[in-house]
Amino acid sequence: MSVGAQTSGGPGEAEAIEARHRAELDELREEFHRELGRRAFRIGELEQEIIEVAQTYEGSLSWRLTRPVRAWRTVLARLRGR
């Protein structure tokens, strides 16, 4: 008897094993997409928080008062080649 014949439990066993593997793969794929969706949602939340913090800073009195200083610093850096 060959090795293949010794380990084979019948003609449909290979198909059953393949079906189980496909089911496991499908389950992993679904879990991956769920996790990807959760992370994409979290990224959206964090991006919104960044926007809100930036708006808070940019709307503050100190930010508005120092705007000309920041602008001049940018101009000077460009003139110096930085």
C-alpha cells in the first residue's frame, strides 16, 4: 500500500479538508476586514481631533498676535535658503 493510500481516509477527505481551509480563510479574511474598518474609523476620529486642536490654536489670541512674527520667520528662512 502506498503512503498516499495509507493516509487517505476516503475519496472525499481531501475535499473536506480543502473546504475547512477555505472556511478558515474566509473567516480570517472577514476578521481582517472588520479590523481594517475599525482602524479606518479610528483614523477618522483622530483626524477630526487634529482639526479641532488646530482650530483652537489658530483661533487663540496669542496665535493671531504672533502670526506676523511667524510669517517673517518663514520669509527669512526662504531668503537664507533653508
